[in-house]
Amino acid sequence: MITAIINLDNIMLKTFNLLIVGAFLSTLISCDSNTIIDEQFDMAEGAWHEDSLASFNFEIEDTTTVYFLDYNVRYAVNYPYYNLYVKYYLEDSVGIMISSELQELVLFDKKTGEPQGEGLGDLYDRNVRIFEEQKFDYSGAYTLKVKQFMRMQELPGILSFGVKIEIPKE
């Protein structure tokens, strides 16, 4: 009986160690020198409040380079609409607004109702490229703030909202 417990402990320890090593290797592999930012803003209780701003801070070093900007929306299949309107605000290091725009993200196919993106079960991730060749006028710190613009105080079914900014691979 004691041998069985010791063997079970050894198996659990080895499994835990393998998980740690796997997570570390996954992090190393996913690190990309072309990625400026890749962050998620988690929504409390699976709903995006109309006053909640998803805020992302990043640094731009090269003003001659073009950048890709993507949104990543994690949503549940019980989200009540086929689309999501968001408004972004891009600010420089002193808080001066550089640009702002209302954008529509399609989360479900209009005809079939099938969720867009990749998912498993009731959760899906939808990546949407919002700017393909964005240039920044000067190097330094920037802040991108995004809010839901669906005219609902609590927008259910949105679990997180993320931004990825990267330099295109040649």
C-alpha cells in the first residue's frame, strides 16, 4: 500500500514537472521578436460593461516600419448578437488622441449563425486584423483604448478582448 502511494506521488511529480517544462518551452517558442504587444483584457463575470475600457500600452521604436494590428475577442456562443461594435482611441505618450474610429467585428456568420474564429465547445476566439500597414509618426509610448459600443450597459458573452501589434515577417 505504501509503495502504491509513493509510486503515485512520483507519477504526479513527474507529470507536474513535464507540465512546467512544456509551459516554459511553449513560452519560448511563442516569443517572437516581431511582436510589439500581445495582451488580453479579461472581462469581469463574462460581460463587458459600457464604461470599461480595455487599455493597452506599447512602445514604438521604428517609425519607418509598418505594423499589423489585430483584435482578439474571446466570446461565448450565447453572445446575443452576430457582431460587436467597438470604438478605439489611440493616444500618444502625453494623452493626446491621435485617432479614433468606430469598428464592426463580425463574430457569427449572418446566414448560418456559425461562430467565427477558432473554438471548442461554447467558447471561441476571433482574431480580426484591423490595420494591415499602420505607421506611427514618432517613436515612443502609445496607448490604445477600446470600448464596446453596443449601447448596452452590460454586454454579456464577451469574456476577453485583446490586441496584438506586430511587424510583418518578410
